[in-house]
Amino acid sequence: MKKFTSIKVGGLRTGLLFPRDVDELKKLVLYARKKAIPTMILGKGTNVIVTDRGFRGWMISLDPGLLKFEEG
């Protein structure tokens, strides 16, 4: 994960996903919940510390696809 965080630390993850839009994000989260896959929203990777042991689950990055969110 060090490649995707601002402080450049962290181990491996099960998956790193980059949804293109809100609908895709919703589908990913609903699927993960159904399959009991732990998820973490990464945003742009700032203010996040991932241990060297990594994260057993899906990291969902909102960058670059969801930099702007508009409702309605």
C-alpha cells in the first residue's frame, strides 16, 4: 500500500479497486458486504496508515474516478 498512501508506508492488501462512478462504488460495497469482505475507503490516500502486515480486504480508492461527487 505504500505506493498509494501519502506517507508511503504499508503492506499488501487483498484488492485495490478504483470505481469510476458512484454506481460502481455502490455495487462494489454491496457485493463486499454480501460476501463478508472487509472494505476500507481510501480516498486520496492521505491521513491513512496501513500496517506493514497489510489489510485483508478491499481498499477502495476514490482517486481518480470520484474526485467530484454531486447529488441529484
